[in-house]
Amino acid sequence: MGEFSGNVIVVTGASEGIGRALCEALAPQGPRLVLAARNAERLESLASACRAAGAETLVVPCDLEKETECRELIDRTVEHFGRLDTLVANAGRTMWARADEIRDSAVFRSVMELNYFSVVWLTLAALPHLKTTRGRLVPVASVAGLTGVPERSAYCASKHAVIGFFDSLRIELADSGVTVTTVCPDFVVTEIHRRALDAQGHPLGTSPMQEARIMTAEECAALMVPAMAARRRMLITSTRGKLGRVLKLIAPGLIDRIAARAIAERK
Ligand SMILES: NC(=O)c1ccc[n+]([C@@H]2O[C@H](COP(=O)([O-])OP(=O)(O)OC[C@H]3O[C@@H](n4cnc5c(N)ncnc54)[C@H](OP(=O)(O)O)[C@@H]3O)[C@@H](O)[C@H]2O)c1
């Protein structure tokens, strides 16, 4: 059935985008999926599709900006399935505005709350269980966690924080059997762009991206499943993202120009 047969996998941000596509990609292997996000109706429709494909499911509607709800998600998982094998910390949000135009500090705070703090709270709650199962941590960061991106300062900062946290934790976990696979997608067609906060802290409402020119959530999920199975250290989903890691050391100005162009061209 595959590496994830019977595996108890918590996926946050499962109601949309990459999280949803990942659940659909994993389901045929027969995992026990815990689907977490705020929109219960979207989670229920995903759950029935995943059950039809071969998974067991538990739906946990929750607001992960609340630390208690992060802990409750892990508690409910272990109460229901008796164990936890994999935590995919995927729920996230973004913003789109120059730093010097942002008037509402809530933009910085809310991005950090969900993208960084919720991931830390979930991970700390999950760790004792993952140590028992020698499980997997799969934080979904971004190529924006590896380099600067204009008009994404709050988002970049939150994703750099995620990568720094897990690079440190990975060393601490070296002898535990628990592995960290940090996922760094490049642009993906999802709801995140429509929901991006503007300088006033309001959702943009429409996607500014050239959606025909960027990866689909299904393509991203198809790369994630084997990387998770192989317990790879990091998955970067684009060639420019992979090259950027190396070039940043020798030609950082060039990487700044590539990032500026990606935003200007919206792809
Ligand atoms: N799309 C991209 O271009 C891209 C690129 C690089 C990295 N990423 C990262 O990939 C991850 C997934 O993003 P996506 O693109 O799939 O975004 P998306 O389509 O907007 O999905 C985000 C998910 O997070 C959930 N969520 C948002 N706020 C939440 C909260 N307070 N509590 C619980 N769940 C919450 C949303 O569900 P509800 O609204 O139902 O709560 C939704 O299921 C994020 O960490 C993002 O930063 C995305």
C-alpha cells in the first residue's frame, strides 16, 4: 500500500490548496488522516473523498492561531487513533504590500501567529507522540523562507523563522528517530494569493498571480509525498529555488533581482 499505509497523519490547512491536495494524494495509500482547518464543511467534503479513496479520517475544525486549539488538535488525534506518526504543519497565510506602506501592525502579527507560532505550538504538543513512533515532522515553509522577496516582508520573516526553528530542532532530534522534512514550495495556485493581506490588513480578494504560469497544488503534493516518504531534509519545488540556494552565497545581488522580477511578473 505504500509508506503511509496506516500512518496517522495530521494535516493542517487541509480545507484548501496544498493541504487539501496532499490529503488527496496520500489517501490511496490508506493512511489515517486528521484534517484540520477552520472551515468544517470543506473538511467534511474532503474527508468523504479521502475515505472513498481508501483513508480513514478524523475532521477537527480548529483555529490554529489559538495555542489551546493547537494542543487540542494533537490530543484529539491521539485520543481517536491512539498514536501520531506524521505532523504536516501546512496552514498559513500571506500578505502583499511594501513594508513602508503597512499601517496596521496586525499584518505582521497575524502572519507570524499562524505561520510561525502555531507551527511551534503544534510541534511541541506532537513531539512526545512522534518520539514514540519515530515519526515525521513536515513543516510547509516556502522558498520565501530561504531568500528575501519584496512586498512579502512579514511573510518572508515568518518562513525564515520556521526554517530556523526546524533546522535547530532537527539537530536536537538527531538520536530520537524523529525526522524533519522542510517543504519549500515556489508559487502554487491556491487560495493564499486571494486571501493575502494588503497594507490595510484586508484580503486582496483577487489573485494577483499569473496562475496559468505557476505550479498547481496537485503538482506540489505529488512532489511532497515521495519527499516525505524518503524523510528528505528539504524539498524545494522549483529549479530557480534550488539554484537560488547556491547562487545566494556567491551572487546575492543577482538573487535579489530574480526575486524582484518574480514579484513584478507575478510568476
Ligand atoms: N501557494 C503558494 O504560492 C505557496 C508558496 C509557498 C509556500 N506556501 C505555503 O503553503 C502552505 C499552504 O498554503 P496554500 O497556498 O495551500 O494556502 P490556502 O489555499 O490559502 O490554504 C491555507 C489553509 O490554511 C487554513 N487556515 C488558514 N488560517 C487558519 C487558522 N487560523 N486556523 C486553521 N487553519 C487555517 C485554511 O483553511 P480555513 O480557511 O478553512 O481555516 C486553508 O486550509 C502555507 O504555509 C503557505 O505559506 C504556499
